[in-house]
Amino acid sequence: MNHKASNKLAICCLVYCLSLLFLAVLSANDTKVTVAAGGIVIENQEPDIEMVSEKLEVSTKKIRVSYDFFNHGQVKKISVGFPLPRSPYDMEDSYPYATWDEPQIALRALYGDDNSPSTSLAEQLAHAEIIDFSVLVNDKPVQFERHIRAHDPKGNDITDLLKKNRIPISSAYLRGFLEMPPMDLLPGLKDTLKELGLLDYKGRPSWYLQTTYTWQQEFAAKKNTHVQHSYTPSKGLYWIDIKAFDDRKNLKDHRGRSINLDECTFDSKHLEKSLNHWRQAFKKLGGIMPLYEVQYILKTGANWRGPIGKFHLEIKPDKPRDLVIVEGKYPMKRQKNGVCVIELKNFKPTDDLRVWIIPFDMDQSIQKVG
């Protein structure tokens, strides 16, 4: 190899390494997109079974839900489920796969990004989001099944088509991330996908995975049934400038998403105390701070008979002084330990829940995020 070719190769390698470094920093420090999950669902409207009460506990680390159902009719056994958000959740997003894409996690654990041994599957699944799912019925564990199906952009189930053609079911795995897409390493696969019409306009796998946990639930006649489930949520991480609070109606994060504080619920005294504290802290630290977001699909509660008799919501910040903001107007009380409580009677949810939590101690939170 001559001197000029050697220099050119060195420059290309340097540019490639720098581009990977830039992408890694961008993905670590820019944004972690929120994906909403929710409660148990049924396929059709249920005329006999009333959701007497729902207790929902929300934090950035865990979501726990407790239900009391009353069956006004005869004994009934129906299939209920808990669906995970689809993966990838946004084909155009800078995060091409969700960490709860279990086939993708399994393949990467087995082969690694460069076909070398990786961390154990159990370890990766233990740290994955919306993966630690559990359910109790009348305080006893219930066996549930996990169903993983592939759907094209029109919603058609293509799972059997993929299996018939020996195509890995995880489009997230095939798309890859910060490395050559595994799809390009499998001879003939791209041609097969093209023939089947399973590539998008950029030549990438175009299908989604839908994972659902299901179990058969028996509701005794004229009796209560107590159901609990919990899981780890997918929390979002965004950045917000302290100056953005000057416009209460158009508070914007760094991606341009707006929050209208006049249409939100929060402790106004605690907000003012937090703002004063942050303004003092920013004299040393600069002007931006992290904002964590958790979403929960509430509207599934409208599938049961009548409204939810008693709805109890507890939002638990990581630390007692952290600021909690809830989209929508609710009668909220903030307790001394920082937990924010909302209680409603005869509640028929028409909107889903969106919660923001901003750490009070900026110096510690910025060090943790960075």
C-alpha cells in the first residue's frame, strides 16, 4: 500500500471512529423517548363486570396497579391481557429499537454486535424496560403466557410468513444500532425481504413486534375479584431550560414539545420553591436540567361496566423534594414525603396519564445523567 493510500485509510478510520463516538454521546445524553404502557385489557366491552376500584402507583422505577372487580352476572371466564408497546416504536426515531424487544435482546446476547460472546441473556433481560411483569389474582400468582407477533405497517399479522421464510422475527435486531445491520451480514436475506415487500423506503425491515401477556381470568358470580400487576416502565428523559418556565402556557423541552402548565396539576407552592432553588443552583451549573416522563394508558379502564367506582393514584418521585407535574386538571394533594395523591369517584377515563418529574437537586441529578 502506498503512502497516500495509507493516509487516506487512516483518515477514513478516524472519521468512522469519531462518528461512532458522536452517535454514542448523542444517544446517551440527548433524549430517551417515553413509551406508554397501561393496565389489563379485554377484547370487547364487558357488560357484567364492574371495576369497583383501581389503585395506581407510578414512579420512574415501577408501576403497580391493584383492581377490585365485581361480577354482577354469572360466573365468567374471559381472556385478559397486558400488551407492551410495539417495537420499534418509531421507525424514524434515533432509537430504532425498544429494550423490551425480547427476541432482539436474546439474539444480541447470544451473538453480540460483532459475533463475539456478550453478556448473559438473563442479565440483559433483568435490566430491560417493561420486562419485569407479574400478576396476582386474589393474592396468588397466576400463570400467564407471552405472545410475540409481527405486524406490517397496515396491521397485518406476518408472523407465520416470517417463520415460513426463516426470517428472524425481530426487525429491531435486523436493523441494528451503531453497527453494520445484521441484515446485511445474512446472504440473500435482503433480496428475500424485498421480494416479500417487507422493506421500507430506506431498505430497512418495516414490521413491528407486538408482545402481549395473557391469562384466563375467572370472575366468580356476585363476588369481588382482586387483581394486581406490576412492571418496570419506560421512562423518558428530556432536557429543559430554566428560562422556559417564563412562559407557563408554552413550556418547551429541548425537542420542542410543549407543556401548558395552566392545563396541568401540581403543587404551586412547591413549584415556586423549586424555581427559586434552581435559579440559585444554575448560577454555578448552567441553565438546563433533566425532565423525566412516565406515561400510562388509562383509557382501558373504560372497557368495563360503568365508571371506575374509586380511583386512587399515587405518584412517587425518586426524592421527596422532586417536582411532580401531571397533565390535566385533577384534585391533587402533595404529602410530606413528596408523594402526590389523586382520588376520584365514578371516574370514566377519557385521556391517558402523562407525568413529569423534575429533580429538585440539580447538581446530583446532572452528575447521575452525565
